[in-house]
Amino acid sequence: MENNSLGWAVQPSSWFNFDSDGCVYCADINTAYRVARDQTRFGDQIIWKMTSGDPIRWVRVTKEEVAHSAYQGA
């Protein structure tokens, strides 16, 4: 993610895999939460942390505005 100021992305959790063409990119985590809360009318949302490698599932945002860790464990 070098030279990329868009460090976060939001997409429906039902997509499961990250879709670089279908997500909404955000400059900061606060914007990502606002976008995710707005989009919960379409179902739960996942906020992804963009990295220099593969994106990381960061947090799940639900209609009840509850944020859950998206980490699935090993």
C-alpha cells in the first residue's frame, strides 16, 4: 500500500472474499465505520485493512451497530 492513502475498504460480509473492484475505499477508519453503518441496510459489512500484501478482515459491522472482530482464529 505504499503511496496509497486509502488504507481501509468496506464491503458486504456476504461476499466473504475481498473484491477490489466492488468495495468502497476509505481514507481512515472513522470514514470506513460511517460507510459500513450506512450500508448495513444491505446486510452486515466488513471493514478491511489495506496492507502492502493481501487485505486483512478487520471488523464486522452489523445493523445493530455492533462491531465484532473479523478475526476467525487459527
